[in-house]
Amino acid sequence: MTEAAVITSLNNLTLTNASVNGTAPPTELPAELDSTVPHRQLLNFQTQTTPFGLTNVTAEESTEIQDETSTEELVHPDDAGVVMSGNYVINKCGPAGGNSRAQHLADLLPHIWSTLQKTIYEVDNKGVSSVFGYYAFFKTTENQAAVSDIYQKIANGTLLDVGTPGSGLYYPQFLCINKGDPEVIGAYNFCQGSSGHRPIAYHSTQTNLVALCDEFWRLAPVPSHAYCPTTTTYGVVSPNSPWLQYTRSGAIIHELTEMYLNEKANVSLIPETYLVADAVALTASSAILNPSNFAFFYSAIKAGCTSWPKAPKASLTHDGLRF
């Protein structure tokens, strides 16, 4: 299945007609978002190679996520299986309640929001001194405002201006890719992957859509400390793997970062870097354009990972003044 066919199948989907400030957003994606628009996928790795297993989560974390009721009100805007949690649309994932994928996702979103508050605090108040790796992933204080802005947009579910001027704003939307659904057959075939590699999720560039493949549901909801890499005395992060962001919450942060970075057509993202040591090695200007860096830093805070390269201390002159 070609990328064009996948994009076409996603761009033909409609949005919920719930209103925003009394004005209904457009019911269809803009015509400009045609088959020429690229998409970017998350973590195209063989899932059987993870050292932690696909359902590795501590008993405490598992109970916390499964037992706590979402603080967001779940509603059904229509009869098409659409659920809303805050500003986030959950589409084609089943009804609210019970053991549906929609309910699992709706229950996870408040936990993501909670960790995002801690993440935003670390960015705004600690910056390069954060023990969770801000310096490793974003390098400079000059990046703080841009990094915080992306995390704030994800936390708020900021509506997206992805259409033609004046066409309205769009809710960020999660879309479950289901076998046998004629509306997403191209996307389903793409999710099956090739050569043993199956995508977890992907974002269709300059749209409000995050497609969730079957592999997404095989991941642990959140990272545990076992996912944390270590840093040697020489500043080398090991192992150089994707596993810290290889969770449902990490995938969501990754894809929503990509969505908000891609909101404007004039933003050109670098070729994506998925492995943690490679992400740490990026320059400051590249780091803020790489979704994995945002997912890694968020996941480091959630998992409590503190072994990262540290910001160098300022040198002193002979009279004690800093350079």
C-alpha cells in the first residue's frame, strides 16, 4: 500500500461536530490535505526485540491506571463511536465505558496530563539543571520557551489550524485503525508493516489525526524505571535504544509533538531520530524539531530516570569571575 493511499484514506474521514465557543469546526479535512502530504511513523522496530516485554508495567502503575476514573467527562457527540476527553477526540475506538480501547485511552489521558504538569515545571523552572535530562535532550535555556510551548499545547489539547485560512480550527483526534473498516483500509495495511517491522502509530502531516495501529495496544501504558538508560563517566548514554519512549504514553507524546510541530506548513522537521543516545547527540536546533526528544524527556520524568549527561559547569577566570 502506497503512502498516498494511506493518506487519502485518513483525509477522507470526518470530525466530530461538537462546537468550540459556539462555532462548529469544519466537518471534513481541508481539500488541500491531499495524497501528496507525507506522514511520519513512530518507532518502526521489530516489537519482539524489546528487552522489557510489551506489557511491562509495575503492579502499582497498572492498578493506578486501570482503577482511577478519568477526570474528564466522556460524551458521545453522535452515534459513530466518537468519544471526547477534554479537547481530544477518540474515534473508531469503541464506546466509552467497559473494556473498550476508547475507555483505556480516556483513562490514560489524565495520567499523561498529570505528568505533563511536572514536565512543564521542569522545563520552566529547572531547565538545564533538571536531573531528568533537559540538558541532554534540549541543550540550552534558549530552547525552554519553545519546548514548554509544545508540552503546554499537548496538555491543553490546543485546537489546530491545519486548514485553509478562515476554515476554522480542528480538534486533535486519535483514530483507531481497525481491520475490516473500509474507511481506513489503506491505513490498516500500512500498520501491518513489512519485513517484521510494524508501526505503532503515525501522524498524517498537517492534519489533526494520530492513527493508532494494533501495535500501540500491545505496549505498556507508562514506562517503569527499568526502561531508564544509564550514562557512563564519559557521557555515553547506554543502551542506545528506543525503549524509554516505547509505551502508549510515550507514543502519544511523540505523535502529538509531531502534530503541533507540523501545524504550520513552514516548519520543516529533521529526519527523525528514534534512539535515545542518538537523540541526546542532536544539536540544540535539531533537538527541538525531533519528536523523540520530547517523548524521551517526558518519559524520563514519568519513570524517574536521572542518569543523563549534565550541563558543564561554567569555567572560572583567575579572579573567580565566570567567563
